[in-house]
Amino acid sequence: AQSVTQLDSQVPVFEEAPVELRCNYSSSVSVYLFWYVQYPNQGLQLLLKYLSGSTLVKGINGFEAEFNKSQTSFHLRKPSVHISDTAEYFCAVSENTGNQFYFGTGTSLTVIP
Amino acid sequence: GAVVSQHPSWVICKSGTSVKIECRSLDFQATTMFWYRQFPKQSLMLMATSNEGSKATYEQGVEKDKFLINHASLTLSTLTVTSAHPEDSSFYICSAPRQGWNSPLHFGNGTRLTVT
């Protein structure tokens, strides 16, 4: 069965520092990969997605993620975080057969002024 | 293990029939649950917010008579797709906040609906 692992449940980081949120998945088939963000008092919002092509994907708000097939990872990065980046971040994987969709347990990013 | 169970994981039905999808919180009570729909290669779209003991809140453009939501208990919300048509074929996912409506979410594994 597919699984998505976000090892870090909480990540505190100082403002303007870089951050990496880790995501690993298990799958023997081709997948689509997503990062979603849940800001306080709001619903889910898509940050970025990998469907095919370049393994480095750029998303909104300065975030990017790199798909590493050999390591089955899709880590999210931002070179300089802002207070407004404080939120819950979810990694998600969909097998490209479209028959399942899996979420990680989320990483709570707290940006410290 | 999973804390939100969604059933069935996939279903095929004929046009004109109705399909019920269940979302259960397994070890916590969820006064609020969210129902999402995902089109291929696109982001999740929030359809409605299910509230225990009261009417669901539907997002703009979602037909409430088409997508019936019932949240009869603190651990179960159901989404019924009535008179399904092929354009209703999609991936439906439920989620529930861990603690209170504004807390991080647990997700079900989704239901793939195919209407023939």
C-alpha cells in the first residue's frame, strides 16, 4: 500500500531563514506529487505539483520542491521564510492511475520573528 | 494507522443512480468534516463543510440537491451523489480537523467514482 511520510511534525524557523519540509513516499508505480498549505482559519490551498517533466517544481509564494525518484522524496523548500508562511503543510501523492490519493500527516511550520 | 476512514475506495455506477460515500473519524469526534473533489491533475476543490447536527455549508457553485451531505453523528458524515451522471466521475476526499474546526486535518484515502 502507498504511504506518505512527513517526518517533521513541527518545524520552527526564524524569519528570513531557509526551510526544508521533508516528504517521502512509497510507491512502485508512477505518481503525481503535491504540496498543500493550510493557513490558519482557511482551507487547503495548492502550493505546487509535480506531474511530469522537470524535477524541480516552482510554486506560489516562493516555494519550490524537487522530485527525487531514486529517493522517493519530494521535499519542499523556501530560501527565506516570512511570518505569513506560518501554516500547516501537507504532502500528497496520487498514483497516476488516479485510483488513490494519499496525504501525509502534515508539518506545522512556525516562523519566529 | 488511519484515523479517518472513507468507504468505498472506489465505485462504479450507472448514470441516474445514487451513490453514498461514508467518512468516519475512528478515534476522535469530529463536529466538522470537509468534503473535497479532485479533477484529474488538478487541485482539491472544497465542496462543502459538514456540520454535526445541522445543515452542511456548500461552496459556491456546488449543487446542494445533487450532493447531499448528512452528518448524523460525531464520527460519521456521508456524501450522497444523487442521480449521478458521467460528469460527476471524480475523486472525492473527506477530511476532519483533529481538534476543533480550525486545527490541522486528517484525510480519508478518497473515493474514486466512475459513472458509466
